[in-house]
Amino acid sequence: MPMVTVSISPQQAAGIRAAVDNGGYASSSEVVREALRLWDTARKLNEFRADVLDEEGVPSGGRCVADMFADHEAERRRSA
């Protein structure tokens, strides 16, 4: 596994030590790997949101369920 050296704050180092000391993780490396996995997931989620939602949080380019339901109901009425 590649080795990387990073600088962290004393508070971050204490948090890592506490997570290991409390038994939540076997090593400080495990804490950092989990933090990086969570960071990567959050980054990908933000990219997905940017691709799917507009600036106001509304789906861009797609149709909402209410519109699809209204179309279905209109088609059902026409067929009746």
C-alpha cells in the first residue's frame, strides 16, 4: 500500500487517537482510510447533485412524478 505523509492539526490527531483508544478502529491508518472513503463518497454525491439538480435543487431536464402521473391519468381517460 502506498505511503503518504500529511500534516494534521493537534485536534485531528487527538480525534484519531481517541477513535483507536475507544476501540472503534484497530489503527490510525484505518481511521484515515475510513475518513477518505467518506470524503470520496461525499464528493461523488455532490458531483451527482450538480449533474442532476439545478441551482434551486430542482431536477434538471427530468420530469417530476406528479407530471408523469398526470400524463398517465390523461392517457387513461382518453382510453376509457
